Amino acid sequence: MTLNIRLAAPDEYEEIGTLTAEAYLKDGFVPPGSDYEPTLRAAGDRAAKAELWVAAGSAGLLGSVTFCPPGSAYREIARDGESEFRMLAVSPAARGLGVGTALTEQCLQRSRALGLDRVVMCSAWNMTTAHRIYQRLGFTRLPDRDWEPVPSVKLLAFTLDL
């Protein structure tokens, strides 16, 4: 399958928000009605305050990721010289097609283009499929930046030096 990785268009924001929320909800990473669900659906806000990238194929939108360069309001754990990405989501119908890998690689390429030294990100402790992708790409754990945004939601930090 040929993937087109590009910045999201404004007329896609609603679909991207739905795709992101449904991916998290389907896998049980966010319970229905969670306080985090509106954030997952707020693709337009992410596009305005970060960079919203999509993977598109012949069947339409397959996934998205929020890339957070320096200065982005969506950064949570990044420090000077680092980029961060968040809310990587792949449509359940597109799992296993390399969409998550392609979106992660886009974040790495974007970080290099900005001259940054490192990429950091957090992933819920139970997102083990995503962890395998990150480890395969060379990310390592960064346990000193693990955190819990709310009780019982443990986020594991990962890093990759560029």
C-alpha cells in the first residue's frame, strides 16, 4: 500500500478527531466519556498549536499524529533541543500496514529538519504494540520522565537521540 504522509487539511479535522478517539476507545486506552476524549477529538486545536500529520491511502485517512516542535502548547515532557509527538492513532482497519511506523518516521524526519537533537514521547503502559514499533525504530525508555497525568493513567517515556 502506498501511504501519503502530509499535514492535515482543515476539512479533515473532524474525521481525524473521530479516528483518533475511536482508535483509543476501541483498544480500551480511554474509557467512553473520559475527560481525555475531547482532547483526542480536538484535531483543529492540535493543528493550530502543533503540527497535525496524517497518513492517507487509497481508502482515505488511515492515521494521524500530533508533532510538537519547540514552542508548541501540546508539549508535555520535551525540553530544549527536543521534539515530542503525541496522540498517534491508526484506524483499526489499517492496523498492521505500517501506518504507525510511517507516522513515527515522519516525526523523526521533521525533528531532523528542525535541527533538534532528540525526540521524546509518552505512551500508556499498556500500549505494547506501539512500544514494539518505537523500540524497533531505536527508541529507548526514559523512566525519569514517566508520569501520571491523572491517577491510574501511567505514561511511559521513550527517547531517541538523532
